[in-house]
Amino acid sequence: MKLKVCGMSNIGNIRELEDQVQPDWMGLIFYPPSPRYVGDQPFPGITDISLRKVGVFVNESRESIQQKVNDFGLSGIQLHGDENVAEVKAIKESSGLEIFKVFKVIDRMKWTELEAYLPWVDYFLFDTYTQNQGGSGQTFDWEILKDYPFEKPIILSGGIDADQVNEILELKKLIPQLAGVDINSRFEVEPGIKNISKVKKFKAQLKKIE
């Protein structure tokens, strides 16, 4: 199970994450209304971080995304808005990076709506629907994912907490395409600052289960 720690915004906290946890990805949010917004300009030390940095964007232009890729040294792009297939295709082709396409879950999924994205994304990420584009700490009904029909790997997000490891294991048994989890607000001291010991323990529990 891969681990993505999203919503990092403090370089000291990021260095702790790098030194003590080494998650598979670290998310930087480039959505101004978010309390975890990292800003438009790279802050000191961010380009020296060895972790794979995923930029989180909401309906951002391809040019703006590419600028952040260059400035922050991103290795992945998470599209968290209403980006259509043509936009995702263009971003994938121009950047050549890993693409995470987010779909917000309410009470059901129309899987046919995802099909056209398959050639252009590396992961589908399923998050809880909120008007604030994530970070709500709320979990959606994972039962909705049990009829997921594609081979494309998926990432589980939305209010995941440290006490849900066994539930994640059970879901993995039913959905082998479940490749990892994305954690954020439930592991925070305050928006953008993670409790590193809690994240470290959670990662160890995931690995122990495997």
C-alpha cells in the first residue's frame, strides 16, 4: 500500500516527514482558498526535498501548472477540479508526469464517466465530496467502490484516520486495484502541519498488515 501525505506547507515539517516517514508521495496544494495553500512562489528548501512532490490543482490552466512543476520540482500532478478529458490529456502529454485524477464521491459513482480518462491518468483518486475541494476530514461510504470495474489503480482519500487500517485491509481484499491511501486533515496539528509521529505509526501499521 502506497502512502501519500497531502497538504504539507511548512519546510521544517516537510523535512521531518522526509527524514522519519519517507512516504511515496507528498502533496503540495496550489488552490488559494485552501488553508493549506503553499503559494505561487517556491519557499526556501522545497526544491531540495527528495520526496516525490505532487502538486494539487483545481481547474488550473496548463501553463500555470507547468510553471509550478518547474518552480517546485514536482514529479506528479493531482487534478482536483472539473478538468475534462481533453484538459487531462493535454496536461499529461505536455508534462509527462504522473497524473492523479480526483473524483468526489457523494452517494454513488457512474463508472462510465471515468472510462475516457483511462489512457491519460496513472491513478484515480476518490475523495469525499465537499464544496471546499477536500480537506473536510469526512469519510465517504467505501461500499460505493466495491464494483469499481477498471484495472487502473486507485487511491483512497477523504477523512482517513489512523484507526482505519483494518478497514483499509478489508477493502484491499475486495478491490485489488486499491494501490494506496491519501491522508491529510486527520493527521494534522493545524492546517498544513502534520503530526509526524502519528503519520509514522500509520505507515508502519500499513506495512505490517501487508
